[in-house]
Amino acid sequence: MGEFAVNIASSYQIGAARDNRTILSAMDISRAEFFANFGHAINDLILGHRKHLERKRDLEGTLNREHSTSEPKARWVDGTPEYSLHIHGLRKLFPEALFIHIVRDVESVVRSMLNFHRVAGTQLVTSEEQAYRYWLRMVDACLKAEQSYGPRVIYRLQYDALIGNPEAAIRSLLDFVGEPYSAKCLEPLAQRINSSNVPVDFKSEDPATDRKVVEAARRLYAEIQQTPQPVEASPAMADQLEAAFQEPYLKAARLQQELSGEIAKVEHYAAEIEQYKLQLARQEQHYAAEVNEYKQQLARQERHYGAEIDVLKYQIARQEEHYTSEIDVLKSQIARQEEHYTSEIDVLKHQIVRQEEHYTGEIEKYKSQIDDLQKHLTDTTNIARKLSRLLENVEKAAERLANSRRWKLANLGSVIKAMLSRGKLSIGYDPLEKIVAAYSQWRVSHPEIGKLNKEIGVVQSQAIPETSVIEPDKDNQSLNPVNSSSEIVLAPKTSSVSPPVP
């Protein structure tokens, strides 16, 4: 019913927003009277159905028959915890209503809320931190209501006192509501019908819970234990609660005003749209007349240009016939030229074939000549290479022969002559030295011989022997006093010259 009170306030605000133009304002129905009538209707409705509740409890065995047959009740109690947030609105609905603020240890409340599903089947909260925040919201709202209305409207009752000393607690509570005490009032306390059946070993210590929230709840509970309930009402707090209560329907009123403004704009735009429609209708008629006029002009131009098109078609037909005849003449000329050029092409093809055969023979002949020249060049280079290596071997053999002991013994005259000339004259065989000197001079004047060996290796088709034998001429043999039948054997570079056999 707390949200219901807010909705009533919003409805009254909307119904009285335009002064005498609305029925509530025109009939001078005040806000308090509007609320009170709804409250009286709810009160009569609940009291009228009281017997149905007693009948159900009687069938369930939760109501004492002797007590239920007493005079009808004029009071009813609703213990919904969420009403703590709507005390101000409920007070407007029920101006004579009284409120009881039962304060219980926050730890016990959290444990009970976490196990509420054991009784109701649904979870009241999903986490320990949410339970602490729930307790803080409810208790803070009740404390503000205590300050706003004072002890004549709200009575603070400690839960521990209700359990520890129920008779004293009930007596003080009945004094607050103005009802006489009866021992039967203690009978309902024998069974707690809303207990969450918390297990003995249950612990509510979730590490994910914000410890600041827990400390704030514990600190607030400690302050409540140490601070008594205010003895007088606070107008400032009452104004604060009134402002908080008015905020939702004032917001709704603002939204209603904004909606009214938007509706006015829409109506204004609708009127403008109607004007635009009229303008468009007039313009449409004007442009329709112009379109009809343009259609007539187009029809006249179409007839005029149709005649011109017919003339042009006739001229095009005559030109087409003329150009067709010219095309036929050109086709005939092209055909004759094609035949002429075709015969010329055949003659040229025949000439090309004969020239190709002629040049093919010439190429084969040149290839044969090139092969012969290449073979001759190969033979010549091989001979030149052999001669070059032979002369190099002769040079080395002459040097070794000149330095040999036997040669010096055989040519004492030349040795003595060389010694007297102090090195100006060489010791050796004069004809051989002349040959070697001439070859050395020729080799110096032809440096390309050094590259010739590499080129010969590429084109060479036969291997050149590494050694050769030089047989001296008959004239040279007569000059050798030691042994005219001896021969000089030129060995490879790694071998030495064999001395003459004595």
C-alpha cells in the first residue's frame, strides 16, 4: 500500500493541476480528504473481511475459539517490512494509524534473511552484503519517521525485550495503542510463525561482503541501543519526508506538463500540416493546369516533328539505296584486288621457299667450313702448346746442364773463360743458349701466349703428354767429348735432370 499512496498522490496532482478546469480543484477536494477517503475505504474493506481470516485460522487451528467469539475487532495490523519506506504515505492514507518500530540485532536479521527461503521457498536477498544494505535502508527510514512524527505516532520496541520480558513489552505496547492488557495477548508469542529456521551451525561470513557496509550497520545498531527515541516531533524532518514523498508525483507532474507541452506542439504541428495540405492542394491544382497546357504543347510539337521525321525517313531511305549501290561496287573492287594480291602472295611464297632452300645449303656449307677451321685451329693450338712446353723444358734443361759438374768438366775452356770475364759470360752450350735466348725474347714480346694455354684447354680434344724426349742432333753429338751417344731426358716439373751416363 506504500506504492499505492504514491500513485494516489500522483493522481491527485494530475487531477488538480489546472485549477478550476479539473474536477478535484473545482469541487474543492483537498489532498488530505482525497487520501483519507481512500484510507477509509481500505479500512472498511479489511474489517469487513475480518471474518474470512478468522474462519481460515480456525480451520488451520491457529486461532483460539473462545477468543474468536468475542466482539468484532476494530483494529488490524500489517507487518510488511517494506512499509518502513512508506510511513509518510501510509500516514496520509490512514491519519489515525500508529506505527511500531521493532529493532532487532543486525546480525540476527542478516542470518534470518539469508535463510528465508527455507520457509517461503524464495530468496529474500541473494548475498550477505545485500542483507546488510536492506537492514540499513529499513532502519534508517524508521529512524527518520521517529524524528518526524515523535513518540505519539511511532513506538520503538526492542526485539530482545519482546523475547526476554514479553509481558512488560506487551503492556507498554498496548499502552501506546490505547488498548487494555490481557494475558491472552502473550499466547501468540509462544510460536514464531515467521521464523526462518536458521541452522545452529550457520555462519554468515562472506569474504565478498564489503566490510564498510557491515561496520556501518553494526555502528548504527549500537547507536540505537545507546540513544533513546526522540521525545518530540521534528518539523524539519517532517518537511524532508514530505519533500521525498512529493518527489515521485512532482516528477510525474513535470512529465505530465512536458507531455502536455509536447501534445500542444503536436497539435500546433498538426494545424500547420493542415495548412500545408491546403497549400499543396492549391499548388496541385495550379500545376495540374500547367501540366495539361504542357501536354497540349507537346502534342502540337509531336505532330510537327512527326511530319519532319517522315521527311527525314524518306531522305534516309533514298541515301540508303545510293550508299548500298556504292557498297556493292566497292565490294566488287575489293574482291578483284583480293584475287590479284592472292596470286602475288603465292608467287612471293614460292620465291621465299626457293631462297630458303638456297640459304639453307649455304649455311650448311659454312658450318662445314667452320668445323674444318675449328679443327685446324685446334690442331694448330695443340702444336703451339706442345712447342711452348718443349721450349720451356729445353730452357730448364739447359740451365740445369750448365750448372752440372760433368758439363763443367767437359767444357773447361768455357768455364775458364767465364771465370776470367767475372760473370759476364755464361757457361753452357752456345747453340742451345741461343735458342733459349731467342725463345725468351719471343715469349716476352708475345704476352698472349700465357693466356693461350687456358684457351687451348677449352678447345683441346686430345691430352698433351706431360713429358717429352729430346734427341740431340748429330752435330751436337760430336761436340760432346764425354759420350756422344748420351741423351737428355726432360722429366716433369717435379723431377730433376738425369746426368749423362759416363
